[in-house]
Amino acid sequence: MDKKAVVYINQFFGQIGGEEAADHPPEIQEGAVGAAQALAAGFEGRISHTVICGDNFMSSNQEEAVSRILEMLEDIDFDIFFAGPAFQAGRYGNACGAVGKAVKEEFEVPVISSMNEENPGVDIFKKDIYIFPGGRSGAKMQEDAGKMARFGNKILKEEGPFPADEEGFFKRGIRHQYFRPDEKPAAERAVEMLLKKMKGEEYTSELPIPEVDRVEIAPAIKDLSQVKVALVSSGGIVPIDNPDRIQSASATRWGKYSISGMDRLDNRSSQGFKTIHAGYDPAAADDDPNRVVPVDALRKYESEGRIGELHDYFYVTVGTGTTVGEAARMGREIAQDLKDAGVQAVILTST
């Protein structure tokens, strides 16, 4: 198959470096570089170039980074674009989606990626590009890249149509006109489904309704001056020695730390605080942890009578890569502790 592909990967899988190289600007290299070789193994065409960009550079300068990548591709002839696999890495997934969407719109080529179902990039970009369910880490590289390569081969051979249920990628919510081989009218199919439903038999709806997990909004608090307020954060701010060993990504633990008698969080002593979060540049948070957990601002509100009191503890975990299941469990546990402490309002901070 005389077809050419371009692959997008981050600085880690592009063999530039780890988190210390996350600010690496976009570059393009000839051939299959780093993790792109896993795609090359199953792709029947040729990977002509690999685009590499640091996760921090992309997340902090997305418009500039995407624009530079599109310029790099202007004089390159390619038929398909691969991005990732991105596994459960949120920054990487967002980068794959943002670059992939832009490439599809600019060059009108199919774009294929792979992400773990917990990656936020799935919900953001599944309508724009093909995204296959992937593993949580690079241990699934060969398997995830294989799915992408095989589907790329089918697309370039024009073996469609490509229904999500049959191909295995996340449903995109895009409807296509399709003529059934049996030519059975919709009215007959609807009656057949209704009868099966009435009999308690299995049937498959032709218009599935997505399940949405909705959280009921609590009523507004009219007078904060009489309320005990607590700070809860997914920004990874912990004591210097990280006593609860909260993971820097894919967290399964949370911490509760005393701020009794503190006017602000300190970072310059053995009793100080830092961030252990692997999903953002830690420099600003390490310089002043109050930027993520604003104890200083809440103390001011407390002294001005704008809130009744600040709870003696703040609660923290890490959001990047953390599964919905683990986040829900930790949320329930933290909420129970807050209720037991008589906290009436919570300020949630992130990164």
C-alpha cells in the first residue's frame, strides 16, 4: 500500500526526555521515531514523519503549538495522521485531540488516536477524531498502537462503512444514512423491539441514549458569615515529606492536613508544603502553595467576618490520571469526614 502517515507523540515517547523536557517545543523528524515505531509495525503504508511536542508546551501554548505543527506539515504529503497512543495521561490525551482535530480540519485526512476511557481527551475529542479504548500505561503500547494501525489500513483501503460497534472505537454521535440488506421498514423494526421489550427479551435500540452521571446542585448558602468553610483540592499540595504517600498521578489516596493557627501555607521550612502533582508545572505552586490551596485568602475572609470560620484541616489528592471510580470513592470518604466535622461549605480548588 503506497500510503504515507504522520504520527504525533509527546516528549517522553519521542525519546526527548521525561517531565524535565515537558516544555520542549514542537519539532518534526523524518521516519518513525520512538513510540511511532510501534505503529509502523502494523501499518501497511509508510510513516514518513514524526511530530514531537512537550506536554507542558502544548498545554500552556496550545494555539501557538498547533499553529507551528500545521506549518511544519504544509509541505508534507500524507494520507493519514496518527496521534498517540495517549493511555491515561490527561495532558497527552488533550494534546493528541487538539492536534488531531486541527490536522483533520486543515488537511482533510483521517485522524486516529487511542486513549484510556478515563482520559479526559476522550469526551472532548471523540466527535472530531477516531479514538480507540486503550490501556492505562505504556505497557499496552503494542496492543493500542496495533488497533490504530489496523484501522488505519482499513480506512485507506476504503473498506467502510465503519460503525463504532463493529470497529471498536468510542462512539462519536455521528449519524450516517445506511440501507439495511434486508430492507425491513423502520415501523416493523420498532414493533419487533417493542414486543421483545414487553416480553423481557434482549433487544438493541437503534437510537441509544447516553447515560449521564449527574450530581444534584446543592442550594446556595445565603449567609457565609455564619458558616464553617473547608478547602479541598486536587492540586497535590502536601507537607514536604508527603506523609500519606499520595501518588503524583492515578491517585488512590487522599490526605488531611492541619492548618490550625496558620495564616498561610509555608514552603520554606520542614513544616512547609509543596505539590507532588505530575500533571502541571510545579514551579508556581512550590513557590507559593497558597496559589493552589488559598489559606491566606480564606484567613483574610475569616478576619473580615465574610465567613464564619475556616476548618482546621484542608483535604487533598491528585486529579491527573485518577479514575472516576477512585475519585468517587475518595470524594465520598472526604465528604463524610467534612460532615462529621460540621463543615457547611467547601471550596474546591484544582490546578
